[in-house]
Amino acid sequence: MPAEDRIGFLGIVIEDLAQASKVNQVISQYQEIVTGRIGVPDHERGMAVIGLLLRGSDTQVGAFTGKLGNIPGVQVKSAMTKH
């Protein structure tokens, strides 16, 4: 693992399942830093939650979360190691 890489978790709440394909497109663009994934759909409410384990640089994670956060109806939170 390169010294600048950090390990962390990214939580994604998709409040509108119509946006799921956009979310998956962005995740695919950053697949090199995704080390694990779990997804839980809630079809009754038309929502889903995705949890991702990440290993990447601050720049990569920042760009990734920024793209996801710009999708309407999508909320993103991350927690990363300090170093």
C-alpha cells in the first residue's frame, strides 16, 4: 500500500432508485480504489444504501465522493484513517 493511501468507508444513501445507474457508473469509474461493497435496497421506500470499503489517496477519495455527492437524491458520508 503506497504511503499516501488511506483506508476507509464510504456510505451512500440513494433516496431515488432512478439514480442508481448513475451511482453505479461512478463506482465503476473508481473501481481501482474499491476493495469491498455491500448494497441493501429498500424497494418499499424506493431507496437503497451502499457501503464501500476504500483504499486510496485523499485526491482519489475526494474526487469520488464529490462526483457521487453531485448526483441529485444521493447522500454520501466517508470515514477515513488519519494516515
